[in-house]
Amino acid sequence: MPEKLTVDLHPIYRSDRDIAAAVRTVLFRAAGEKVPLVEIIVGKGSGKLRGRVLAMLKQPHVKKLYRRVEVAPGNDGMVLVHLK
């Protein structure tokens, strides 16, 4: 069992639909495999992608899957999702 799963959103940053699908897929996979941590790489640009990801994670049906969300300490380009 892996300690964490990682998804890089750089290649699909233009499509909200692809971003939502990628994040949902990795969260469902992590929940199914009992992986405690998901790293979502959003990059250090203007912060718009990070904002879209954080907004998506606040949706009620997605919020049920995780315990907490944080921006990685010392790395603004990564969002850490701690699962239940």
C-alpha cells in the first residue's frame, strides 16, 4: 500500500472538467485503497489553479472523503489532502 498518491494538474490546467475529473479520480482511488495522503500539484503561478482546486474540494460530496486540506508548508504549489 502506498503512503501517498500524487496528481499533477499542469498538463490539464485549462479545463475545469478535466481538473475536477482528475482530482475526483485520485481521491476515490485513495479512499478505496486506504491511502492516507493525496498530493495535488498545482504549481506556483498566479494561484488561480490552486483556488479552483480548493473550491472543488469544498463541495459537500467531495468533502466527505477527506479529513483536512492544507497547502504544503514551504511549497505553495502543492495541496495536501489528508483522507479519513
